[in-house]
Amino acid sequence: MAPLYELTAAEAAQRIRQHELSPVALVESLLQRIDALEAKVQAWVTIDRSGALATAKQREQEAQQGNIRGPLHGVPVGVKDIYYTAGLRTTCGSRIFMDFVPTYDATTVARLKQAGAIILGKTVTTEFATADPGPTRNPWHLEHTPGGSSSGSAAGVAARMVPVAVGSQTGGSIQRPAAYCGVFGLKPTHGRVSNYGVFPVSWCLDHMGPLARTVTDIALTLQVLAGHDALDPSTSQEPVPDYLQALQRADKAPRIGLVRQFYLERADPELRAHVEDVAHRLARAGASVEEVKLPQSFGAVLAAHRIIMHVEAAAVHADLFRKHADLYRPKLRATIETGTLIPGISYMQAQRIRRIFRQEMSHLLQQVDVLLAPAATGPAPRDLSSTGDPSFNSPSSFSGLPAITIPSGLSAAGLPLAIQFMGSAWAEDRLLAAARWCEMTLNVHLNPPINA
């Protein structure tokens, strides 16, 4: 029998509901896995051993009494260390916040708890979820970056330290680590999931979302996280679909728009050939696959994204930076200093480009169910001073439209390769159904070869 740490979130939740699995035994298995691998992978800032075990005992008693709180009852979750967690240290990967303990939970954390989840601990983030790397290593090869900024969430899920984790994305901080570590990562529509209680990078570019080893676990977690939050005025009143029910539509092959422009032109040769092969395999399995052209506004997207992110990061950090400039690491310091020098007119023009691009991408997505492109420019680089190139993910963050990373194979060097699907606003149900169909069609199951 496979060890308990191999269970997916959906498998664990079902077995707990059926009284076939003890949440305590599951937490103990994951803590043993962490003890065996953490010295190598360094995915965690804080592991809440006593708190997780105490909560697991409570969830076990509740399950025995038939009191199931929600769809993640008894399931351990990793939380990126920019999410506020009441009574549990939240460092944001910064020396400034090393001893900061919030008095309240982020809305997302509160919803996870309400759904019965067990907060196992806080996963490593780059400094304030920007570009200065943390200590996390890629479990597929310890000398390669795990990506960022949701480094610990991706590496922890890939290494079977936790079945599901939450991250954030401003440029490519969910999708790229997911691609590099060989797991699924969803960036929902901007406004689908609350940002309240999460330390921001950029108010209009930040997205919260899950990382997991299956599409089903992504759907399960999104169901818990999604929905309007009165504490976050950016969240939408759009109805939240039944995402697990949407996966039942995964027997229908999607209409796929293959994006060669920019993405395949800039992908490394091995990945380019891989994506073309994946597209052919999906077409042979019944999908309609046709090449599409990106809108004219795409040419300004990366520059406009940088302007907005720099300006808003400078605004977010203005007070802290005045008091603690010497405690900031070089890349974030440069971001803040650059942001203070960008003229207001440039920021407003960038925001105008963002609105136009979202509109044009929404029009393009009326022709297909999803857009297909590589999720990163290549496999994880052998460079621990960098988190990799976010340029293949920034456009979806800039538009606010949903996108999901799908593990699709291994490179010749044995590192994960991944594609991404991009979808229409508020249509995560269709996006997840297409991703589930792709998951079943490709039948790729990645497990890093790391050993204790």
C-alpha cells in the first residue's frame, strides 16, 4: 500500500468522510515526509506541528460524529508565507517581518479552515513575493530553481510534503513554479478569490490560487476559496460554479487555440518540439486544434505589466521602505526605486493598455474554449539566484483572465515540462474541464526522484 503522504486531497477527504482514514495519521505521515526531505528542499518557513496535530485530532473526532465541516475536512494544506494566519508567524520572506504574528486570518485561510482544512504550515516565498529568491530547491534537481514566488508551495506539493498548497501570482508566481516542479497551478480570474489579508505586490495584478498534483484537487480547493468577499472590494459578485461538477464534462474534447506567436518563438527548442507534439496528441484524441494570432495590443503587454507592478509595489512599500530600506534585498529595492521614478502618465497609459488587452483577449477566447501555450520558456534553469523567466505567465496576470499550468512530460535531462491553458473570465469551470480532459488524455504522472 502506498504511504499516506501520496494521497491527493480529494482521496484523503473521501477516505476521511468514509471513516477509512485518520486525519491524525495523515498529518503524521506528512510530518515524517517533511522531516525526511526538508533539509534538502527547504520548502517551509514555519511548520505548525502542534497546531496541525491538535486540529487533526479535532477533525477526527468531528468526522467520527458525522460532523463534516466541508470538502477539505481533515486535509492538510500549505499556505504561502504572505497569507496572514492568526497566531502563526507570517514573515513574507523578509527580515522586516521575521517576528510578525498576525491577529487575524486572510479570507482565504479562514475559508480553508471553515471547509475543514488543517493548516500544516507556511511555505517559503521570495522576499515579499517578488524576485529575490528564498532558500527553496527544486525537488527534481536541487541545483535548479523551483521558480517563484510561490517556491515552497510548488516544491512542497511536488515532494509530497503536502497534498495541496495556496500561492499567489502577480507575474508568473503560481504557474511558473508549478511548471518547474511538475504540478498543476491555477491562477483564477482576477476578483474570483479574495486578496484580503495577503500582503500585496500589486493591487490590480495579484491573484490567489491553488497548487496541487491533480486537476480534481485544484477544483476542490478553488471551490473553497472562490466567491465574493465584503472585505475585498475587488472581488466579484459573479456566481461561483460547481467546479467538481464541471469536471464531469471532461469527456468532451475542447476547442483549442494554439499560440505559436511569441510563446513558441521564444521557447527553448526542446520545449517547442514538446508543445507541438502535445498539440498533435490532443488533436488525435479528438480536440479541435487551430493556430490563433494574438491581438495587436499584445506587443505592449510586458512593458505595461512592468510599469504597473513597479509603481504599485513602490506604493505598497512606501512607508516600510522609508523606515527599513537597508533591510530590503537588491531586486525588490530596485523595483521600488524604479517605481517611484515612473511618471503618472505612463502608469495611466499602462492601465489603458491593460483594459484594451483584456477586451481583445476576451474576444479571441470567444472563438475557442482555451488557448494552449508553453507554461514557461523551458525547464527549470540551473540557477538558484533567479526564479526564472515570467514572460509566458505575465500576459494572463496582466489581463486578469484565468490560466492553469498542466504538467506534460519530462525533458531529456529529467526535468518537468508543462503547457498552460488560458480561458475566459469567470469561466474557470470550462477551463478546469478542458484541463481535466487534457490530464486524462496525456496521462502524465510526475514524481520527483528525491530521496531522504
